[in-house]
Amino acid sequence: MAHGAHRTCKIALISTAMAAALMPLQALSQGAGLGAAGELVDPETLRVCADPSNMPFSDQSGEGFEDKLAKMVAAKTGRGSVAYMWYPSITGFVRNTLGANRCDIIMGYAQGDELVQNTNAYYRSSYVLVYRKDGDLAGVETLVDPKLADKRIGVVQGTPPSANMAAAKLMRKAKVYPLTVDTRIMPSVAEIMIRDMLAGVIDAAVIWGPMAGYYAGKSGAELAIVPLTSEKGGQRMIYRITMGVRPSDQQWKRTLNSFIRDNQAEINKLLLSYGVPLLNERDERITQ
């Protein structure tokens, strides 16, 4: 979840506001151009902060949906090209990328995090429950459903659904997966969970929606992907995802907000093509 929820869980990072204020000369020496009102945003190149191996979000191959979105942003905001500052999604990501003025935008970041300035949200999604459509869990929509009582459910350590599962007494049989893995040398946790479910190691999986939709689609199996929008109490399951910029870059934020407003339909089409379960403000699925 990603930076933010889409990095599977919010990683505790160091605030970038002071770092951004202290770095202008370093940024200029690295070739960043001055944007509007002295903002340190390159006016000609979209400089993106991204993880080099974090599908379906970003990848050095350019196959992630955030990579495709970056190209769209560059084209629509008059940038001639996209350049990347690659850094793994670990503690220090914001400090060493956006906060060090080595790039100007994080393509996906959960709304409300104080480490960056958020644009308006460009999509809203949730954690989901994944199971075989033709299995005995058909119709299950919430973690308190009695059908789950004797099932082995996969969940990522420390993510919001684990608290709800504990309250529903589902953790006793749960298979807990690590919060972070080095995806440069092994598959993502979401991909492993889907594989385990198809192999019968677990009966169902609780995964951040964009990751679940992508890897379920790649599996070729008939899988139900159920947004956990009916949970009563417990942790928040639904998150708005924004773009992240430096606190000082007010004009850049306004430019991106205009881009999101004017291109929302095209953005939705891109996200849906990757299987992202999109939700409107009424928690209903967006399908087109």
C-alpha cells in the first residue's frame, strides 16, 4: 500500500516539510528548474518518485498504472518527458525522494498523510475479501459472516483488516503474511496470497483492492473480489488516493487538481483496466 494504503499499509516515515525548506540550493544544483512562484518543480520534465518494483503501481519496465498515469500527467501539463527517481517503498522513501527535491510527484499517496501535501483524490478503493466464485464462500460480504468462522484466511501483518479479523475471532486460523518483502527478488505478498489460495493453502485472502484486482486478473481463475465496505466498527477499510507533492508547491498542486478534474473519466478507464476496484462516495463499485 503502498506509499499510503496502496503500499499495503502506511509506513512510518520522517516528515518532509523541514527537509523541503532546507534543500533549495541542492535541488538547483541537481538540475531542478524553478516553477511558479519559486517552486522547485521542473517545468519541462515530470520528475516522478517511485518504487522500481511495485506492480501494479510502478515498475522500471513502465508497466504499472502509475507509470501510465505519469505519462498522461506529463502530456496534459506540458512536460516533454517523464524522469524517475527510483527508491524502494521503505522507511525514508519520502525523505530521500520528494523531500530531497530529487523528484516532484509521488503518483499514489493516501489522503490525509502529513508527510506530503495531497492533491484531490483521483480514486477511492478499499481492502477486499478474495475467494473462489464457485466455492462455499459465495455471497460473503463481511468479515463477521459465520461462513468464515472455520476458514483459513490470509492477511498481511499489521494492515487494518487484521484488527477486524481479530475482533471476529478469525486470527486463530489465519495465515499471516509479512508486511514488506523485497519485490526485486521475490513476488509481491499479494501475488503469493493469490497463489496460496488457488493451491488450497488458504481459503480466502484479505488484500488492498488494487493489488488484489491486478493479481486476481493475472491468475486466470474465477475469483470474487468483495470490497469490505460493510464492516461495522474496527479499522478503516476505504481510502482516497491522491498524488503527493511538497508542502511548498501550491501552484503545482493546483495544476494537478485541474488535471484530475478534467481527466477523471480517462483516469478511471486506466485504473479499471488494471482491475482496481473503484468506489464512489456511496461505496458503490464504479464499472466504467
